[in-house]
Amino acid sequence: MLDAAIGVVGVQVAAVFAAWLLGSRERFLRKYLGLFVSAAVGVLLATAVLHLLPEAVGQLGNRRGLWMAVGATMLALFCGERIFHAATGTAAEPEVEMHDCEEHHHHGHGAGPHGIVVASMLHSLVDGAAVGAAFAASIRVGWLTTFAIALHEIPHRMGDYALFVHLKVPQRRALGLAIAAGVPSLLGVLVVAWVGLVHAERMAWLLPVSAASFLYIACVNLIPEITRERNTGALTAQIVCLCAGVLLVVGAGMLFPF
């Protein structure tokens, strides 16, 4: 799991560095966040459908239990997220447009800084587990998954930081909160490593779980962020970025088939 740990640490360091580099330039986020998110949707969907699920079928067989694991994971993520938002009062307002700074990020809409951090930490935990499960399948799938995580995690961490600044959090503390949000990703890798150590024969079952988490993140968390766009030019750019994300995964699979 060393590669997985390196991957998630690299993503988190890049995300925090990007947040620090961004400062409070909210105009940059409003202009380009949709393009990053669109590319992330393409990468996540393609990685789940073209790599993680085929690997899962190859190792476990095309049986009912595998698809039940996919469905159960997506249902569990949805229920957990809804319960969390209900308990903390951080439910997003569906009518808010993406260009409003305080609503540009799906984690913790309407929440204070600590609610946003907790939601982001839960998300980071899922990301770390997804990376660990992917590396357990193969190095190629692991790095593809790391790339997919980076494409949505980096701009969203930048979004968290800009939102903290918008909420009048001092910049040094805002950076600390952004760092804290990514720490659980390592815990996700450790959980996967523990499962592999104690129940090595069950490691393959993490593949459909990882694929389901990607499908959930893309379809439930990210796609709603880009469907509010009404400008024709921006909409076209989003579609191009989404397709580019898919092509990146397809190309990587062709170049590194093992």
C-alpha cells in the first residue's frame, strides 16, 4: 500500500498548495471551477466503468453479489451524506447558481467552517479508500484512480479555502482547515491495508465498492454542480472537458495496459 499512500499524500499536498496559491481570488474559481469539475466527472465515470468494474468482474465473476455491493455502496453513501447534512443543517439549496461563491462547492452549503471541514473529511476518507482499493487491483488502476481523485479534489480544496476566506476566517487558519480536511484520506488507505492484511481473500470486494464511490461522487456530488450552467459557450467548454476526461482514461488504458 506504499504506492497508495504516496498517491493520496501527493494529491493532498497538491490540493493544499493550490489552495495556498489561490489565496482569495474567487473570480478564478467562478471562471474555471466548472471546467475542472467537468473533467473530473469524465475521469471518474470512465475509471469506474472501464477499469474498476472490469477488474472486479475479472476477479469476482459477473455475479449478483458484485452488483449488490455496487448498489449497496451507493445507497449507503447517499444515506450517510443525507443524515450528516440533516444533523448539521448543511443541506444545499438547489436553486442557488454555481457562480455564487459561497455555493460553489457541494460540501457544506450554508454551513460554518467546521461543518464544511467535517463534510470534506468524510469525503477524503472515501477518496483514500478508493485509491487503496484501486492499487490493490493493479498499479495502473491505482494511478488512474489517484489522477481521478486529484482532478476533483484539488479544485474543491481550492473552493473550500476560498469559502473559508469568504466567511471571514483568517487566511492562516483557513489553510490549516484545508489541510485538516484531507488528513482522513490516509486513514482510508490504512483501512484498506488492514482489510488486506486480515482478510486478504476479501480485498477484491473493495473494487466494486471503489467503483460505486466514484459513480456516486460523479453523479450525485459533481454533475449537479455543472448542470446549472446556462451560458452556451461555457456549456460547450464543460462538455469538451468532460469528454477530455473520458479520453484521458481511455488513452491511459491503451498506453499502460498492465
